[in-house]
Amino acid sequence: MDKLSSILQLREMLRQLERDVGLEDLSRFERDVLLAAHGLCKRPGDVISSEQIREHALVRSAAQATFYRALRVLLARGLLERAAESKAKSYIVRSDLVGTPLPLG
């Protein structure tokens, strides 16, 4: 199997996984922001800042407006929530909601 065929096969498997857990309605960049945020958490419920997410390799190169638009979508869909009793721009990833029907927000 050549390299492009391998990449295609992996990409198709990833798309199926994303469909299986209900992330197919998110844009590719919104999924990247969610995955970057999740990857920064050591435990469920960890609080992370937008600056931490913004510096992640998956999203670092995007325009600031695109990044904050993706955050708003993830907040509206309930996949991120603002951290209680924390300063602004702090979030908790709701990975427990992945795989459940989400509002279209």
C-alpha cells in the first residue's frame, strides 16, 4: 500500500469515528479546538484557558477570529463550558457529552 492510500484509509477511519461519536456536524477546525482542549486536560473537569488552547499545535496557525468563533460554537453546543468561580476565558471540556445528541447551537 502506498503512503497516500494509507493516509486515505486513516482519514476514512477517523471520519467514521467522528460520526460515531456525533462530531460530524462540527467544522474541522471546531473539532481541532475541541481535541486540543481535551488534550490539555489531565483529568475530567480540569480548567483550561483559551490561551492554553490557542497555543496548541492543532490550532496555533488559525486566525484569532476563527479561533474565537469555534470557541463560541463549542460553548453553544455544550462541549465546552465556562469554568465556574474562575476568571474569564477559562473552560471545562465536557467530554462526557461526546456521543450524545447535541443541540445545533
